Amino acid sequence: MDETTGAIDTRAENSLYMMIWAWLVFLLVAGLVIFVLPVPRAVGVVTIFAIAAVKAVLVLRNYMHLKHEHLLIYLTVLIPALLFLGMALTLIPDIVYRHHLGLGQ
């Protein structure tokens, strides 16, 4: 009876992997279609980065098995990302000020 249960679990897991793979292919095609559509460049870039983020989350959670990890693993990624964002936002006034004065050439 354990063999039957194991076979069902394996089929369900393979089905999940195939579904995730299909979503990844769909998102790949969606990202490529953005280049063909007549959308503003900023909208296209933001959309492509959003699609890339969704694909990264799908791969991390399913193929790298991070959906079963505890909060600590997420904090080790979130804290450096927040620090990077904070440092990048800190530079914005300097960039705008230098551009406004014509010093950034």
C-alpha cells in the first residue's frame, strides 16, 4: 500500500513541476511579446522586470524547494534587498541635484 501512495505522490509532484514549467514558458513568451507591442518604453521595461520577478519566485519556491523554509531564510534575502533599496534611494537627491546644476556630464 505504501508503493501506491508513493506513486500517487510522485505523480502529483511531477504534475506540479509540469504546471510550473508551463507557467514559466508562458511568462517567457509574455516577456518576449512585450518587445513587439507598441507600448511606451518605461511600461515595457517595468512589465518585463515584473515578469522576471514572478518567474524568479516560481523557480525559488518550487524548484529550489524554498516554500517549506522558515522565516529566517526569507529575512536573509529581504534585509539586504531593503538595504540596497535604501542606499539607492539615498542617492536620488544627489543625482537630481547634480543633473539640475549640469555637473553630471
